[in-house]
Amino acid sequence: MLEDRDYMRQPVYHEPRISFTVVLLIVNAVCFLVQLAAAESARGAEIQFTYFALSLDGLKSGCVWQLLTFQFMHAGWLHLIFNSLAIFFFGRSVETVLGRNRFLAVYFSSGIIGGVVQMLFALVIPKYFDAPVVGASAGACGLVAAFAVLNWEERFTLLIYFFPVAMRGKTLLWGSLALALTGIAIPGGGVANAAHLGGILTGFFYVRQIVQGRRPQLPFPSRRREPREFAATGQGKNKIQGAAAGTDEDFSTDEFLKNEVDPVLEKISAHGIQSLTARERETLEKARAKMARR
């Protein structure tokens, strides 16, 4: 039976592990307190912005660690609070769906690539973008984009300036992109909008392509034979889904479960349900229908 398979059994629950979202918030707060203490002296403030804030001069001097350290610095309490709220509300959901490791991968890759994009704009248009950059907003924007992709068609409510606004994930993504692009087109206000743009694009492509495995479709038909689909198994090998062995109707229920459904369930066990392709989700629906007819 389907429910007898190892990966369909209820897991053994242990003590809940600490959330990396919470750990990240604590680390940011501690780093900011250290930053305030160091800024009490002129020398401490100079060291901070020379060696740890992200700047074009710093990267040219070989301080590549700035792409990481700038994410733990903030320009003031409000800066820290707003970034922390974004990390808290969007990060918890992303961490729950993707797991702790991928949550950290989205956050830090968005922060680093966001910093790189900001520095590229500083290199091309130094008048408006060549200034030291601090803050976790690029990583936070990556979490916002990841949340948007994971909830692409789902409706949810956000509090925007204390007003509840209902929207879907795709609306959140396009709105975030519009704000970042507007900020780049009309620079000013000391906001690193290019870093925000880099973070948004990184979060989007990480979930869309690395997690969900989606690829852009060509606008014209291909003359090559359609490739057979493969599903990763827990042993790291591949099993051919029944495209080569016959149609779904050719199988008995048990054969269908073994040949078609087992690889899909193993993929869920190894990578999570969000990694399934449209075909694999359709296979699960067919399995549910077959089981209902038994």
C-alpha cells in the first residue's frame, strides 16, 4: 500500500530546533550594538566604514570580505528595525518551506550579489552610487522574492504602513521590483536600491531554478525528440519515469505506484514538495485517483 512506504510514514518528532531566522536577527542586533560601541571613538568609526562597510575603494584595495560584513552593519535603529521586520515576517516562512540551509543560502547569496550589483552601478555611475553601503536589506529583499515565488498564486495580507493589503506573491514581486527600479532611475535618499534589485533577482532565480528546477521555455518548437523525465532518488541516482515503459493506463495500480509514484515520493523525501515539476504533481493526482478506485 502507498501509506506503507517508508517515506510516507509519520516522522518521529524531536525537540524543535532553533530557527535560523531568529539567530540571524539576534546576530544583527548584537553586531549593531558592537558597531555603536566602536563608534564612540573617531578611530573606531573610521575603521568600521573603511574595512567593514561595502565600498568601491575597499573592494579595489582587496577587502572582499566587505561583501559579507556590510550585511551585519546598519545606519541607525530604524534601519535595523525595518530590516529585522522584513527578515522576521518573510524569513520564517521561507525557512519553513526550504529548510535552514537553503534559507541561509538565499539570504547570504542575495546579500552578496546585491552588494556586487550596487558596486557595479557605483563603477558606472559614481556620482549617485559610489558611497559606503551598510545593511541587511539586500538579503531581506532576497527573502521577500523567495516568499513571493513560493506563494506565487496564493493570497495573503500584508501590513503596509499599518494598512492591511491583500495580494498574491506575484504582485509582491512585481511591486518590489518596481520600487527598486524607480529608486535606481531617481537616485537619492541614501537608499541602496541597486543592492535591493540584486537581492530580489537572486531570491527569485534561486527558488525558481535551483529549488523548483524551472527553466525558461523557448518561444518556438524544438525538432528534437522530447527528453524523458528523471526523478532524483534518495541514493543520488536516477529512475526513468514511465515515459519509456508505457502509458499510465498500461500499468496496474501496484505497477503504477512502483514505477511512477515511488520516484516522485522519494524526490519529495529528499528535496521537499516544492521541488516537483508540473508532470510530477500530475502523477501524484493520478495516483490519488487510482487509490480512490481500489
